[in-house]
Amino acid sequence: MSGLNAAAVKQIEEICGRYRDEKTPLMMILSDIQNEYGYIPLEVQEIVSRETGISVAEIYGVVTFYSFFSLTPKGKYVIGCCLGTACYVKGAQNVIDKFSELLKIKPGETTEDGLFTLDALRCIGACGIAPAVSINGTVYPKVSPSQVPEIIDKYKAAE
């Protein structure tokens, strides 16, 4: 999104405009921008600041506090490995390590081809099927490291 074009700036301004009458519009604005573009870089935060009067520092604080907002583009497939207590105890660290090894990225990073982003999640509420992995909303139960290559291949084959 570097060097935003006029159409993108206009769209961001329109998103901000949707919430002019809201008392606390920031989360709604940022959510709409994240859904539209997949991330919220600094130059977009500056436009939001200009449109809302909310400081860039406050906007940046919100974007970096909540894990569902991102400062960088995410991959087409976002792999979320739950590392909550139940998942961790059942071997989730080994699962995320296997994804990391095979994709050659660390948690929080995206593959060079833009296909996969690997995220470490705190709890996805799937404790009964631990360790759980979520990929773009699809939850995989009781994942073992030996299943990771097959899961990756499934998404690569869809390309």
C-alpha cells in the first residue's frame, strides 16, 4: 500500500466518514480498513488521524495492541497455531515449530510468495480439540507435527 493512490485515499476517507456520528469510531474504522486491505500501515493511520482528529500515537497503540490488526500485509492463508494452555500442554509448540520449519518463516512472518502467514495465537477456544490450528477460519483439531506437511500441501495444491 506504499504510496497510496487517490482512489485508496478516497476510500479510507469514506470509511472514516461512515462513523462520523459515532462517539468512539476508531475500532470500527480500523476493522473496516483491515477487512478491506488486510493491514493498516502508518500512512493509512495518518489519514485516519487527519479524518478523525485522533492522534497517530493513539491509533498506532490500538493497531499494535489488538492481534487482529496488522501493520504488514498478511498471506493469502493465515495459519493460526493456538498456544493456549490446553494446546501447549498437548504439543502445540511442536506443531508451530513444524509449520515454521517447512514454511521457512517465524511466527508473525509471511512467506516470500505471499501465500502463508504464520501466527501464534493465545487461545482460540478449542481446548477440547487441542492442539488446534486455524487457517482462514477453518479449524483443524488435534493436529500433530506429522500432519503439518499434508495441511500445507492442501493449500499449495489449491493454487
